Amino acid sequence: MHSFYLEAEYLGLKPVLTVFPTCRDLEYFQKYKKYPYENLINLLEQKNLRYINFGPIIMKKSKNNFKILYDRCGGHFNIGGETLVSKVIQEYIFETNLLEK
């Protein structure tokens, strides 16, 4: 990821990494109050890479009823989940002025 990020920046792009939790990741969070991928988030923070962590966003926007955003409690979002993801990415792009040169 770091190599991709640096290469994208070298090419004049504005990369944004996305961390999509599985439904099982969010079940883990509910039980242990931490995400199983926290080491990854910590690494992204240390490297000062731009990213979106969808775990907290999904928990907040679904009011902890995250299972409604997944097909069965598998790894893929349903239409509601995909809609949420697209809206969050759109908001992020505008809030961080990524479209400006």
C-alpha cells in the first residue's frame, strides 16, 4: 500500500486508501471494543497516508445495526452498504478538496 501511495503521489495523483471492514470485523468490534485491523490503521497514521476507515463510519451511520448493510454477514455490502460507501467517499472528496489542483 505504501508503494502504491508513493507512486500515485509521484504521478501527481491524490491517493486515498480505503479500509472496508467485513461484517465479522464489526462483530469483533462490538465484542472487544476494538477493530481487528487496528494495526493497519496505526501504520497508516504513522506513515501519514490519507485513508478512510469505514469501520467507525458504518457503526455510527447504522446506529450499530451494521448487519443491514451486508449480504448475510459475509464480506460484501448489499445495495444499502454500497450506497453508504459511495456517499462517504463523495463527502470525503469534497470535504478535503481533492478535486482542486
